[in-house]
Amino acid sequence: MKTIVYGAIAIAAAAGGFALYRFGIAPSIEPAPVETLAPPPTAANAPAEAESPIPTDLPDFTLPDRDGKPTSIRSWTGKSLIVNFWATWCGPCRREIPLLKKIQQEHGPEGFQVVGVAVDFRDDVLKYAKEMAIDYPLLIGEEGGLEAVNLFGMPSVGFPFSVFTDREGRIVMTHLGELTKEQSQVMLDAVTRVNSGELTPVRARTVVAAQLAKMKPS
């Protein structure tokens, strides 16, 4: 039974990932679909952004944490979040975890907080989290996890899927696919500049897209 459910979630995630790239707001560069940035909507004077299904602010959702305590994604007030949707059966998600741990260790003191949202079976997540010594918070849910993805304006999404917010909870950018160290640094720098008032979220997405376009495909 578990295998059947795994398959259903995987198929939904793959289909959603393609839909996000094909029908969402694609950047001017043309990376592989799993590396698509999907910017959220902005003011009416930015028509290319206004049709995005991604909300401007981080949607509120609640899922059990590792101890089973219902926890809102907005619990980390005043923090710039990296919300990472993942699953134990997702190869790129597993490869990405060491980088996320490093981001938390190195940038946590700067006000960044990684939060993993596992769209998976609780027992499998807890076992894998222990094996990998995941030291950042985890929220866990099967159907609840998929419902959380729905709040981002699409029925499902490919994994891994990461959301970067500023410390006010505004979505600065999203990233579909496995993050590299170089990509994450560009995004973290952009969020820092938004927090300082140097950039708006809209301008930050333009800056990030331009910098990512100069990188060699991973």
C-alpha cells in the first residue's frame, strides 16, 4: 500500500513540476525545468509578474513537527526563511540536505532559518532525519504536505522546491530543483539586500535571474 501511495505522490510531484515551468512565470533565461525560478505577483506596474500564481507573502499552514506538535510555518517570526519541500524518496532532495545543513549553520546567526517540509510518511522521515543528522526544524505531512504545496497556487509541485522569504515574510523568490552552493549564495545575498532595504523583492528577482544566467549549468 505504501508503494502505491509513494508512486501517486511522485507522479503528482513530477507533473506539477512540469506545469510550474511550462505555465508559470518563467525567467528570461532558459535553465532546465527543475531549475526554474517562479517569481510571485507584484504591483500592477509589473505586468509580467502580476499573473504569477505564487503568492506575495508566505502562506500560513500548520503541520506536525518531529515531536508531533502542530507548528505553523510562520512560527519563526523575524527570520528570513528557506522553506524546503522534500521527500525521502526524492534523490535530488537527499543530495540537497548537506547543503541546507551548512546554510543553517553558517547563515543562522545572520537571521536565516531553514525549515524542511517533508511530504512523506512520518516514520520514514524521522528515520532518515536521524540518519542524516538533520539539525534544522522539520514539518511532516502526507496529504497535509501536498495541501501546503497547493497554497502556492498550483495543484502540485516537483521536488525539491524551495521558497526564500525576507524577514517580513514576503516571498523573494522560489527555486524548483536541487540547489547548488553557488545558486544558494546568490539567493541568500539577494534576500540580505532586501532585508537591508537596498532591493525590493521584485528587483531582487531580476538581479538573481541575471546572476544565475551567467552560471554554467550544473
